[in-house]
Amino acid sequence: MSSSRASSFIPLLAIFGSVTFLGLGTSWAKHTLFPLVGAEGTTAVRVGFSALLLLLLWRPWRWRLTRGDLRAIACYGAALGLMNLTFYLSLQTLPFGVAVAIEFAGPLAVAVLSSRRALDFVWVLLAVAGLGLLLPLGHDVSTLDPLGVAYSLVAAVCWATYILFGKRVGHLHAGLSVSLGLTVAALVVLPVGLAHAGMALWSWPVLAVGLGVAAISSAVPISLEMVALKRLPPQAFGIMISMEPAVAAVLALGLLDERLSITQWAAIGLIVMASVGCAASARTARRADRRGGTDSGASAPTLAP
């Protein structure tokens, strides 16, 4: 029993680790690589090195795939590459919090549209309320760069697509799907990065930092996300990933001495409540399905996208 209870929190721990590494790596990339190669070059270096690292680690050529699996991986990887590219492009002209808030429309839309029970909407509302308190949504919309907003909206659509196609390849080994997905993503973003940054992309400082950023902000988080996707329905993943701004705020407090207001701490509490409640709800749904004889295996999702 204790082992079963512990395993039910694996998705929560995986997503927590994912957003922590992602926040650290993205901050490092924006501070160090943006001035050297821009958003396009940063995306190319980050995704390219991530793909290389995981190809060497998992050696996906050892597995055989069906044509359907290859199509799903291609869509998953293309969505992943475009999500990274458009989000980094939005950071050039939008405040970080605003860009994240807009991009979060993607996973939250997946959570709402794929929900089957009234209780799931409670967690959605808690997550939305927490994000509304935590993120700087009070900006005058007229002052926001229209192109930056458009990039964030495209990133939101890509994030939703990434979640859905991630479920389609969830029956595959996580190392296989992630390594091949990142390879497709690299093929999408590398031409854009090379066209923008040119030979600067091959300088030793860019390559050295890019390798570190790739390991911290892409390879590790995406692998952890696939662990979670194999164990959660899509709306549960969409809600739980909303821990990202909360984890970023805590990291900023510890590393940058950025003090939080009472309202911001309340926002963190709402988001954590949504994440934990969602994990418990998903576990209850899996138990109900097993009692009804509809569960096809330990790693099968409760709901199909």
C-alpha cells in the first residue's frame, strides 16, 4: 500500500523537477546567450544540444517504430521546436511574466477541454486564480508589443499540441520518444538559428554555455515531463504544470533575494493546492477505472486526448 501511495506522487515530483530545471536554464540562457546570438540562436543551441545529448544517451535507433508512431513523434517534435522558438521570440519584447501568462493558455485550455468531471474544474479555477495573482497581468494591453503577444499565443497553441501528441507517444519508452522528438525539434529550429546568428553560433562561449543550458533546461525537464505524461490524463498534466511560475518565484527568492508580497504567497498556495488536488483526483480516477475493468495497464492514461 505504501509503495502504491508513493508511486502516485511520481508525476507530481517529476513535474516539480521539470519546472525547477527549466526555470534555472531559461534564466541562464536569457542572461548569457540572448546578447550573443539572439532568441533564434539561443533556441537552436539549446534544442540542438539537447537532441544530441539524448540521442547519445538513449540510442533510439535500437527500437523499431510503426508509421503511426513516426508520424506522432514528428508532430510532437515539431510542436516542441516551435514552442521553444516562439516563446523565446516573445521574450525579446514582452515582460517574462506576461509571456508566461499568455503561454499558459495552452495547457489550461487542454485541462478544460479534456475534462470529464466537475471536480477537475475546481483545480482549473484554483490554478487560474493563482496565476492571476502571481503574474503581472495588470499591464496596459495597449503597451504590449503586438508581435510579442502573437508569438506567445503561437507558443500556447504549440504547448497544447505538445501535450496532446506527448500522450500519443506515451506508450513508447520515454527515452525513445523524447530523443527522437528533440531531434525533430532541432531540425525545425536549427535553420532559423543559423540564418539569424550565422557563424556566431559556433563560437566557443556560445557552444559551452549552450551545452549547459541544454542539459538543464531541455534534456532533463522534457524527460521528466514524459514520465509524468505516461501516468496522467492530459488535463491533470495541464494543471500540474502550472507550478512553473510558483517554483520560479521561490527560486528567485532564494537565489536573487526577490521578496514576495502576501498576495504572491497566497498565489503560490493556490497553485500548489491545484497541483496536489489534481494529483489526488487523477489517482482516484485511475482506481475507479481499475474497479470498472477499464484500466489497460499501470502506465496507461485514465483519459485519452
